[in-house]
Amino acid sequence: MSAPPRRTAGEVFLNPAARAAAVAEPPRAPLGLHRRLPGYAVTPLRDTPALARANGVGRVWVKDESSRLGLPAFKMLGASWAAYRALAARLGRDPEPWANVEELRRTLAPLRPLTLATATDGNHGRAVARMAALLGLDAHVHVPKGTTAARIAAIEGEGARVTVVDGDYDAAVAAAAAMADDRCLAIQDVGWPGYEQVPGWVVDGYATIFWEVDDQLAARGEEGPDVVVVPVGVGGLAAAAVRHWRRRGRLIQRDPPRLLGVEPLAAACVLRSLRAGRIVTVPGPHDSIMAGLNCGTPSLVAWPLLQAGLDAVVAVADERARQAMRDLAAAGIVAGETGAASLAGLAEATGGREAGRLRRALGLGAEARVLLLCTEGATDLEAYRRIVGGTRP
């Protein structure tokens, strides 16, 4: 029997539960940590007129996270803050004051030997491994079956032990969680009953992206976005976007932007959960090329924010991501498959079969200002060259 044909048309859900209710102010403290980590720099906010024209909107800004704190993705922001807070809790006191990582490493020395364990499709695990190495700790990273050799090699290159789990991302999460004990801390970006604090800290860490965007637009004298497009895996980054754009102080000042989440068709767990009105698990295989979004279950911590704050979700086919990679490359931006997901979602919203409905619902008119989050660079160079072409990114 032949395999069923792959779906190519996107799927859309307009969230009737979305509301403009204010949420608590996201913390600024993670930014203070990030500024003291080696290689910190504000990532570029790129204006892309060609992408705006192609999608029939007024402006498209791309927050380019293809290089963040020495890694090709934004994940270090959440992993570093969550690890820092978890280590402070294990230490039993605030590690402050410290001026640099060497001083922090000395302060945390009484905790060694200690392992940081996590599960990942690639970028989060590499970030946890990098933070462990900076602090003189061990790292053990679990990855699902089918994770590319390039992603595994990158994690091992940070000095971590990698275990390939015979199962999907959720199975890898379970394996990492089972390691937690007196000599092992689980630093996971997805929450479940009884494990909510650490993934909450991961969400807090992502706030740095959005504080930077505010500062960058203010420095240019420009108004903020009308629509923010954010990729959704377990939901941590999208939850951080909701917290930032729906925060009380901002709602007093101006209307919030519409928030559009993007998922792969093969792993549209947030879309399915919003439709059901509760968290549901999408069974595998989760085999999209958008590997960082191959997640079957939304995070328990992120879910309330996603349900209340996402105005719509689109699930896109892999070919949308491939084309988005090529379009971003033409605009001078190197984006991996997951990093291109936001543009793929915008293209679905403005040119897919439900484009008319989405344009009306989200206000994607000719004057609309759109912010895209490009969350990773070319994490797999061979795949990037195969999709985009050329000899180097």
C-alpha cells in the first residue's frame, strides 16, 4: 500500500477565547543576566521592504535571532535564566553580586558535581549544554529518534552527553525528567503537573527579545507592530510574546498587536488544543523539517497565556518553510527551517486559502506593520544549502 499523500495546504484557527485582558509585567531581571554572559549583543531588527511588498503589508520587521550569545538560535536566553534560577535555588541563596561568569562559576562551586539534564529537538539542549559548560557543570541531553546528525554533533560539541530516545519529543522529555535527583537538575522548557517553575523561568528569559524590540523601535522613532508572528513549539516563546504585548502598562498606553502563532502541520498541538479548549496531545510522527517545532503537547505553563493571548494559529506545510528560507536569504537573512517559520506563517496568512478571513481578522492590510521572529540560523548547513542553494549561508 502506498503512503498517504503529504498535506500541502495550511490549516487555520481563529481563537474565540483570545481577549485583551492584561497580564503581569514580564521581568527585566533576565536582561541583567544576559548582559553579563560572554558575547551578549542586541540582535538586529531588520526592515525588509521586499517581504512587505510580497505579503501586501506596509512594513515587515524581522527580529534576527540567527546569532545569539554565540549560538545560532534564541534559546540561550531562556536556558540561561532558568538554569541560573534553578542553581540559585539549589545553592540556597542569591549568587549576587557577581560581575562575570568566572565569578559566578566560583560562587556555584559548592554544588559540583552536578548535571543539567534536558530534552530537545536541538537548540534548547545545545543552550543548556553551553550554560553548563560556562559554569563548570555536566550536561546530559536527550533527543528524539530522527534528530539530525548535525544537531546531535552541535550539542556534543558543547561537551554534553547525548542520548537518542527511541520515541518522539515527549518521550525524550520523560527520559530527561527521570534523571532529576540530588546531583541532577532538569532544565526543561515544557511544564507538567509538579514541574512548572523551571519552564516558567524559561519563558521569563525570553522577555529579553521583546524588551530589545521596544528599545530598537523607540530609538528609530517608530510605532510598534500591528501584528506579531511567532513560532510555536511547546509554547514558551509565544507565551513570552503574550506577556510582553498584553502587559498591563502597555495596554494602558495603546492597543495591543494581534498575535499569530505558527506550527507545522505535523505537530499542530497548540492549534488542536485551542480548538478543543483544553490541552491535547497530537500523536506522532512529528517529522516536519521545522525540527524545533516538532512538539506533540503544549507546555502546561504556557497554555493559559496561549489560550488567552493568541488571536490565531496557522499550521503550515514544510514547503512554506522552504520557500520562506529562500525569501529570507534574498533579503540577506540566514534562517534555518524553524527560523523561517514566522515568515511561512505570514505567507499562509496573506496568500493561503484562508487569506481573506485572516487578513480581516488580524488587520493585515496594506498599511499593517508586522514583526516576525526569526528564531534560528542555519543549524544544519547541509540542509540549508540543499534548500536555499549556494555553497555557504
